[in-house]
Amino acid sequence: MEVSGRELADRFGKLMADGDTESLALMYAPAARVVLFYGSASGRGEIRELLDKSLTTHGRYDVISIDQFQQVDDVVMWDSTVETETGPLQTTHVVVLGQDGLIRRHIPGIRGYWGM
């Protein structure tokens, strides 16, 4: 299934802004894995918990802009500036898609933080 990486990035940001972690979790394959410097989450349940924790930590997640974007085959990368309750963040995301268009691997991070 052909998936537009830009549509995926836009949808991810919108669902985070809406706090819709249930729909976000459905963007991931059942056996997907999110890898962070401080740990990982496997499967939709753990990934949803991770997304809920992120939203609890930051209070809100409103994408101001997608600053860089690249898609090569099944790899999608983007940087975005995000407004949160604690201040603006510059986030980065690397995802690997399956043939079904669902996220198989996701490596998110924060490149900059200008909070309180």
C-alpha cells in the first residue's frame, strides 16, 4: 500500500494536537516498536501509553510547522516545531513503514526545547 509520508506526518501532528492517542496507536502495526534513548515501547498498547505520557508531560502538542521532511521508500523523516504548555519544542521523527502503510518502527526525539 502506497502511503504519502507527508500525509502521515500531518496526521500524526493533528492526532497529537487532538489528544487522540487511540487513533494514533492505530497508525502503528500491531508489533510496532518505538525506540527512545530512555527505553522502548512495543505493540499498540505500550505505544499508546507512551503517547499518553508525552501528552501529560507537555500538556498540549500543536504543530506550528514541519521544518524538514524526507521520504525515501519506506523511511519517512521530519522535523517540526511544536507549541506545548511548557514552551516550544523542535521535534524529530524517523519512521519505517510496512507494506500495509502502518508504522513498523518509530524513533522520535526532541532536538530543542525553549520551555520554562
